[in-house]
Amino acid sequence: QQIDAWAEAHHMTRSGFLASAVKQAMAARS
């Protein structure tokens, strides 16, 4: 629920949030 609220506050979809999270994770690994 917190993630959904954060996403709504930032005008992002849940899939968009997950996509950005994946990008951050990939960037952190490399």
C-alpha cells in the first residue's frame, strides 16, 4: 500500500515503479 501511495504521489504506475526499481538494481550491480 505504501508503494501504491508513493506511486500515486509521483504520478507513476506500479509497473513504472517496478521498472525504475529494476533499473536502479541493475545500475547498482554494474
